[in-house]
Amino acid sequence: MQKMLIKGGTPLNGTVRVQGAKNAALPVMASAILLKGQALELDNVPDLQDVRTMAELLQRLGAEVSFTDGRMKISVPEDLEWNTPADLVRKMRASSLVLGPLTARCGKTVLPLPGGCAIGSRPIDFHIKALRAMGARISLRNGAVYAETDGRLKGANVAFDFPSVGATENIMMAAALADGSTTIENAACEPEIVNLANVLRGMGVPIFGDGTPAMRIMGQNFLKSSRASVVPDRIEAATYLVGGVISGGKVKVEGIEPQMLAAALQKLEEAGAKLTLEPDSITAEYAGKLSAVSIKTMPHPGFPTDAQPQFMALLSIADGTSVIQEGIFESRLRHVPEFNKTGTKIAVQENTAVIEGVPEIKGAEMFATDLRAGAAMILLGIAAEGVSKVGNLDHVWRGYEDIIGKLNSLGAKIKLIEE
Ligand code: UD1
């Protein structure tokens, strides 16, 4: 097994440039399915395992995909395969993002229930209910979703019980090719939703209200070629900023507007970090002391669940007792036993973690339980005295481009080993 060997105890100092957001690139790539004999060109696409999986999925459906130096071109033929490849779909939870566009474009699809991070059951019932409201017939058989429609999907008024990011994206894409207009109530407001809306607008779809809980999408008969850029990865940025502070150093992340990360930055400041905000960069510096903070993860613009494990790592060495409540996923605290191997004192009760800050932590061997937890374990290894190992790195490769190169450029001592 590949592992990271981390020699801890050195502060991170310096500047890194943020990658394009994984969670924006995946839905935007899926939106190319809506095209016929047209192409989508994208800049700032991160080179990540999940992005490569989505590219392969699109290729297996019949699209041509080229990808070099962050630029991707997806050329889509008139005819596209509607049956999705089970091996790829099972690899990645975000494969469910092809359900809406394939149903709208091909009139039918089969999607095996997707895999992904082990952070809860992660159902797709909101996606299915909304597609049914748009006229799709959907059944669940043999571990797969079968969707079918007579002719085009129809615009509908959709209201989500919870502002699901993936369901909002799926329905935005389905609505783009539907007959008539669709409204979404309780839509997710994440910056990645606004990115997708901008891409769909570029294809000729009028969309109103993206970035707010009430959206309207005017369906079109035909979507045209378009070019767009992937927004910066706010979670990658948060990971490196926490890395600077947890290690007692100072890290500047370039290429991101502070507003995208407002809730997380507020918590970083409350914990005692010194922040310098510029229009296109964020700097976080350890200012001599860390204090306990309470956090509840929430839909955007609340504190992002994807930054929860990294902040838990930070608070584990802060003065006092912090409380973190996971408000999005039902089992996203599985990393706690791994963290505690370093000497952190974290107790979990249901969806709440109580973190009693300790003055120092020691190197340990940890195994990534999911993508962001894996990143947080690497940060713990950097902050700990002695040597740490982090295994199950496949989770980490799904979401961080050149993480070892970036961290080592800031002064970390990380090597990849085979054990
Ligand atoms: C996306 C992100 C993920 C992030 C999450 C929340 C991508 C590729 N992934 O995941 O990194 O952690 O948003 O910010 O963008 N739910 C249902 N039924 C549904 C859909 C969702 O019950 O049909 C529940 C989920 O189980 C979860 C909550 O709603 O408890 C939020 O999930 P959702 O916003 O859909 O997350 P994803 O889109 O899967």
C-alpha cells in the first residue's frame, strides 16, 4: 500500500496557488452531455482522480475528451450512449450527476447506484423525486436507477426538503433541455452551483436566481458550444490555510476571493489566526495561541462540511474545549479514532464531536477514512512531533492535485513510500 511518510514539527511557510474546484469541475463536465454535435471547452480543470473518472465516463458514453495543462475540451457527437458503465459509476459518488442530463438528452438512462466517500448513506431520492415531477418514469431495480421519458422532460416546480448540492445540479441540467421553465425552491447556493449556471448560460440557457434558494431555468431545444472556467477550490484553499496555522507558520493561498470562504475564515480568526485578505488571495498566520471554537456545518453560506475534518485537526491542539456538530452528513466523524492515535482527545456522540485541546500531538500511523479526513490526517502529521504515516491515499488523490508537491514547497517533509 502507498503511504505518506510525514516528518512533523516544521511550520509551513510560503505561497501556494489554488486549483480549480473538484466539486465545480464534475457537474460542469457532466453538463456537456446536454450538447449535440457541439463542444464544451474548460479552463482551470484540476488534474484529479475524480476528474479523470468523469472524463472516462463521458468517453465511454461516446464523447471525445482532451485534457492537457488544466484545459479540457469535450466534443459531443449527435448520438450518445445512454447506458452508463457500472465500473466507473461505482467508483465515484458524483457519477450521479449524469442522471439528469442523460435523461433529458437521451430520453432514458440506467445508472448503477454510485459509490464514493464513506460519509453516510447519501441517498439520491431528491434527484429522483424531482425528475419524476418533470415527467420521467423512474424505477430502482438490481441496484440501478432506470429512468425513461416520452419525448422531452417537462419544466416543473421543484421544492427540495434540503438544499442538496447534487440534486440542485442534476435538476438544473435536466431543466436546461426540458420543455418549458423549471423553478427550484430550497436550491443549494454553493459557488459551484453559480459556476454551473454560468456554463449553462454560455450554452444559451436563461437562468435566474443561482446562488439564492429560488432558481428559475428556461428550458431550450438545443444548446450550443461554449467555453468556461472552473471556479477556485475553496476546500483546497481552506486545507492549506489550516495547514499554515496548525503548524505554527504562515501560508498564503493565491487565486481565490475570500468571500467564497467567509464562514471558514471567520472560524479561523475566532481560533486566533491572523488573516490578511486581498481581492485574490488569503493569508493565514499562527499568532502565538489557538483557542477553542464551536462549529456547526451547514449548507452554503454556512460552514462547509468539507472543511470539518481539517478544522477538527486544528482545534485538537487549541486551548480549551471545542464542539463540532456535523449538520450535513449523518456519519462524517469516522476519522476521530484515527486522529486520536496522535494523542488528540476527541469524543464523539452521535453527530457531535467534543474536542478537548491538547498542548501537543505525536506522530502516528493513520488511515484516511474519506477524502477530506485524509487531508486532515496529513495536517496532523505535519503538526505532530515525530514521524507519521497516512495510508488509504486513494481517497486523497480524488481531490487534491499535487498535494505532496504543494505541501513540501511550503516546507513540509513528506515522502511517498510503498509498504
Ligand atoms: C456535494 C459535494 C460534497 C459535499 C456536499 C455537501 C460534490 C461532487 N460533492 O455532495 O463534497 O460534502 O455537497 O456540501 O459536489 N441527501 C438526501 N437525498 C438526496 C440528496 C442528498 O437525503 O437525494 C442528503 C445527503 O445524504 C446529505 C445531504 O442531503 O445528508 C447533503 O447532500 P448533498 O448536498 O446532496 O451532497 P452531494 O451533492 O452528494
